[in-house]
Amino acid sequence: MIAEPEAGREARDRQICDRYRGGETLEQIGARFGLSHEGVRRVALRFGLNKRNAGLAVRVRRRPPASEVSPSFCWRTYGCSPEALARIAKPARQAFLYQRRNVKRFAAEWNLSLPEWLEIWDASGQWDRRGQGPARYGMTRIDFSRPVSADNVMIVLNREAVRLARRRALARNRGIDSAAISVEL
């Protein structure tokens, strides 16, 4: 491999950093300069740039606020209008998307809109205690053969959800219909 002259490498590195400050992705910059995204990341890091002050951060700042998002995006992503979305805090929107993504990982159908999901959490009174860990609360389906919907979910302690899942798995292994497992907690 032929070593680049120092002045040429310095100019290339400055161009890389300028593009990264402009919001381009590591992959886009790498394709332009014949580097891997990791190589671009290392060059940017030498100049003090990372995803928090260039690249991703710039792209996030350029996104329109929720009130300016297209109605079709709001209905498709959150199941509500842009006006309704603007009234819901960002942490709640992020938590909704996070839970929906996790449910879809298990090939379960998701039939809840953001307002419905938030209403279920508000009614439970456990919003501040939701999260990971056995002493925190989570949302689980009542009947795992049906989709996630307003009439098929409940808010329970995570340790109880795990206990219920184990009972269902045991029933399945014994050839019993797991839908017949009681949800009394």
C-alpha cells in the first residue's frame, strides 16, 4: 500500500470532517473516500467529532417538530393525528415505539394506537413504575393467541408476567391449550 503524502491526507481528513459536520452518514462518506464506516469514524474522532456533535445529531436537529410531521406519517406510525401527537410528550412516544418494536420482534400483531396505549398506562396508575426488572410494571397480553389490542392487554408486575409466561410454556409442553391458562394474578 502506498502511503499518502501528509498534506493530501490532512486535506482528505478535513473534507471527511466537513461532510460529517454537515450531517452525512459514515457510510455515505466512506463510499465517497473509499473507506469503511469505521475508518471514517476514526478520522472524525481524531478531530473530536462523534454522533453526538456531528452526523446523527445534525440530522436529528434537521427533523421537523412533531407538529409539522405529515398526517400520513402520524397515522401510520402512531395511529393518531399530528395534533394529538403534539400533545403527547416525547418520552411517551419513544416508549410506545420501543414497546411496539419489541412486540413485533415476536411476530405478534400490534393493534394499539399511541393514545390507546397511553390511556391503558394512565388508567393503571403505574406509568412512573414501568420499565425493566422484576419490581417494575409492564404490559402483557391476556391471551397470546390474539393480537395486542386494548381489550387484550393488562399492566402487571414483570415478575408476575414471567410467572404467567412460564405457566403457559409448561402447559404447551404438556399439550394443554395455553389460552386456557388463567390470568389471575
